[in-house]
Amino acid sequence: MVIASVNPTTAEVLKTFSPLGAEEVDRAIAQAATTFETYRLTSFEQRAQWLENTANLLQQQRETLARLMTLEMGKPIAEARAEIDKCAWVCRYYAEQGAAFLEPEFIPTEASYSAIHYQPLGIILAVMPWNFPFWQVFRFAAPALMAGNVALLKHASNVPQCALAIAQIFRQAGFPEGVFQTLLIPGSAVADLVADPRIKAATLTGSEAAGTSLAQAAGQHLKKTVLELGGSDPFIVMPSANISQAIATAVQARMINNGQSCIAAKRFIVHEAVYDTFAEGIKAAFESWVIGDPLEPTTQLGPLATAAIRDELHAQVELALGHGAKAFYRRSLDLPTQCRQGYFFGPTILTEVTPNNPVFTQELFGPVAMLFRVSSLTAAIELANATPFGLGASAWTQDSDEAEILVRDLEAGAVFINAMVKSDPRLPFGGIKTSGYGRELGRAGLLEFVNIKTVCRA
Ligand code: NDP
């Protein structure tokens, strides 16, 4: 596959890149391995300072970086700016908290000294997607580098300029040469990298297919992996919910990042007592959502990131309709001239998606909502759990008994009550079932890529 920046708003090819050859890849791994030997001995204070510098650089270059993201993958510019701010936040968070998280922990035993020491593993390979081209990388890199690891980034082939910009920022921040490198290589080259004995572990955010392929390669070589894969998050609305707030949040949670987020709300499961109000509410919001050039500050929905993603979503909607689903709402597009060649998709609401519909269990990566009517809390939870995925879940109720049951019974890596699912540097993030395993962020995320070493002195 070609490594290229294509502006999804206009379909214009911005820049193409030749993938690195085997020798260049080998040199990068050798450099990372050499750097690790000295980097692992640097102090927490020094690493924290480099992370602080990184945060400062991100904020200084915010406008340029945000624009680059919008040009490469089409997210609304306001969301791109917020993404850069969040990357600065995660760098500062680990700069401030990392040392405390990694301090040796003394555990009293019969030994004169017994403790847990946290030590870096070495080179970590990060395979990352295009949907949050900065955030996905920084939420891995900030804790990994704070722990003393070094990183190789294989970014998605449609965001090479973001990938190169990220490596440059880490270098400008003062991290030694080789601590963070970008490798412009296709997904098909990943299995060979994982087999390289100098690479100690890998993390991947992306599709189930890519995750399975990485896990297979890593399994053959007994290497640790963290996988953050797809999701089809439920958004449950019960009769006691604040309906206007639920509607406003539901639309935001579906439309965020042009609908291309793993933790976007995708299945709206609504109690019959409030179903009609909710359905009409999200329909009205879908109708008035501002679609257009994502560089315009007022735009709320830009294009999908690639023609293939757009075609795949179109095929899924047709498949759903072909199996008895109804289009409760389907917006036809009226785009400004400069956007007419772009990969836009009209917001759509599907109803009557039954369990025998193949799309019932699929992830819809774009502005398409599935709406379900239920008659009880038990039915809502059953439907919410009737998916292979288990990433996040949002549930709306003012009844604290109901909230407790939802927290207990929803099969997900995160449950948010009366709020939208979102990631936060302070809280662990990750899924269960086919949404993957392992955690990012928080202390749990930091500890994924360390050797938890038991130390005993008699
Ligand atoms: P992919 O999973 O194919 O891409 C994600 C990353 O994995 C990219 O860096 C990609 O590289 C790499 N990759 C692809 N195939 C392999 C492989 N066999 N071994 C190792 N690495 C691989 O996502 P797509 O862009 O194709 O999107 C397809 C679907 O995936 C979406 O519609 C969505 O459902 C899901 N997805 C979920 C994301 C999430 O946040 N959970 C993010 C992105 C996608 P390359 O670009 O070179 O192929």
C-alpha cells in the first residue's frame, strides 16, 4: 500500500513517500537498541524535563500541527486543536506523576529487603491508527518514555506527515537520538519487526484484523502486546434521564471525529417511555449538524478519512437495509464546491436492526447511529452486551439503583453514567472481549511496558 497524504476533503494527493527499505529499518532498530542502553539509566527528573519540553513544543506549534491533522485525515479543526492540547496534558501528567508511579515499592517479608522495582523493557513497537493521529501516539509514548523505554512508531499509511512531525517534536524536546523514531513502512512489514529479538513488546490501536495479526506474530515470539481495537459502544437512556442533555451528548458522542472513534456511541438503546422524544431529538440534531470543510471553524462534520472507509460504511448501511433495517433518517449532502470530490457521508439513523442482521454485531466507523427500543433495564443491558465488543458504555439515568446495576452488569472496559465515554490521562483506558486487552493511561497504562522485578536480599 502506498504511503501517502491525501486530503480527504478534496481527494488531492498532498505528498507521497517511499517505504523504508530493510536496511534503513535495521539501522533504526540498531540505533534504538544502542540508545536504550544509556537512556534507561537517565533520571526520572531528566525524562520529566524532556516530557515538559515536549508539551511546551506541542502548544507552541498547536496551529500548524492541528492543521496538518485536518489536512491529512479530515477532522474538524477545533477538534484537532483540542487533540494537541490533550497530548500536551498527557506529557505533563506523566512528567509529574511518573516518578511516583515507578518508585520501588517495599513489601515486608522475612528478608532484610524485599521490594518491587519497575524497570523498562527496551524497544517498544507502536502500531497506530489515523483517527487520532497525535493522541493515540502520545498516550502510548508519554508513559513508555517516562518508564525508560524507547519507541518505534509504525503509523497508519495515510498520516505519514503527522508521523514524521511527532518524531521531530520528541527530538526538538531534547530526547536523545533514537529514543523515538518513526518508520514509514506498510502494515505488511510489521510481522517481521515483531520477530526481531531487539524489539521487546508491541502495542496496536486499530481494527480487529490488524490486532489479530500482530498478536499472532507476537505470540510466536512470546512478546507482550497491548491491543486497543474496535468498539460498538452502547448509549442507554432510561426514563428518569435528563433527556435534553442525553440527546445533546448522544449526538456529540456519535459525531466526534467525523464518527470515527473507537469509543464513539454507536448503538442507542432507549427505553420505550422516552424513545420517541429521543429519536426525534437526535434526528433534529443530525439535520442541523454543520457539514463541510473541516478547516472552517464552524464545521462539525468533515469527510471520512479515506475513500475506502467511506465505501465500507456505505456497504454496511446497504447491507443493513438489505436485511430489513429501516433508514429512520438519511441526510443528503449539499456540500460547498471545494468539498465535492471529498469522502463525505451523510448522517444516518438506522432502526429495526435485528440480531440476525449482519450489521447488528459490526462496528460502524462514521456518522451512522443504530437506534433500539427496549421496555426494561434488563432488556437494555442484554442488548448492550449482545456484541463481540467491550470497550466503553454510556448510560443515562437519575436512579442510583439502576446506575449501580449498569456499572455491575455492562460488559465494557469503562462505564460512564450521565456522561459521554472519553479518555483521560488519569484513568485507565482499554477494552474487554474483542475490543482488546491491556490498558493505556493512568498508572495501569504505565505498568504495561515495565519489568515488574521482585528484589529480595536475605
Ligand atoms: P487498520 O487496523 O488496518 O490500521 C491501523 C494500523 O494497523 C495502521 O498503522 C495499519 O497500517 C496497521 N496494520 C494494518 N494491517 C496490519 C497488519 N496485518 N499487521 C500489523 N499492522 C497492521 O485500520 P484501517 O485504517 O484499515 O480501518 C479499518 C477499520 O478499523 C475501521 O473502519 C475501524 O472499524 C477500525 N479502526 C479502529 C480504530 C480504533 O481506534 N479502535 C482506529 C482505526 C481503525 P497501514 O495503514 O499501513 O495499513
